[in-house]
Amino acid sequence: MYRVNHNEKHLADEFMANPFGRPSPELQRVLIVFRGEPVAGKYVLVCTKPFKEWALAELGGKRGEPVKLLGERFTSLEEAERYVFRKRWKKYTGHDLA
């Protein structure tokens, strides 16, 4: 299995520059790891006001369980995606992104 290395910060920079762009093959491997983690406790974004506001949430471990909304709110989907990427980067590398 592919392991995310904190020394490959250029991949984080690539994502931060364009969260919705087509990722390089290297970044795609990182995103597969991040997005393929187990469902229980996985961070997701919930649209709370269509096209205006998104909230950070955690998934429960069972189908049909409601998501747990966390305190963070965003008015930009790009910033919300960047925030989740930073949280996952920290989880998998043990290092914060600046």
C-alpha cells in the first residue's frame, strides 16, 4: 500500500493550488489513500446552505447513521476542501501543512 510521505510537500502544494484540478499521478495516489480510509470517523463536507456554506462533519460507522457536524463552517468550497486535505495530511504524515 502507498504511504504518504511528509517530505513530498510538493504534492500538497499542487493540491492547494487547485483543489478541483486534474491531479498528477503522484498526487492521485495520495488522494486515493486519503479518500479511501475507513468510513467510521472519516471527514466529509456537508452543504448546509446551497452554494453558500459547507460544514465539516464526521461519518458514523454504520449505514444510515447521521453525520456528526463539527464546528467548522466555510463559505468557499475550495477552502473547505483545502481544510480537509490539511487534516488528512496531518493524520497520515504526523506533520502540519503551513
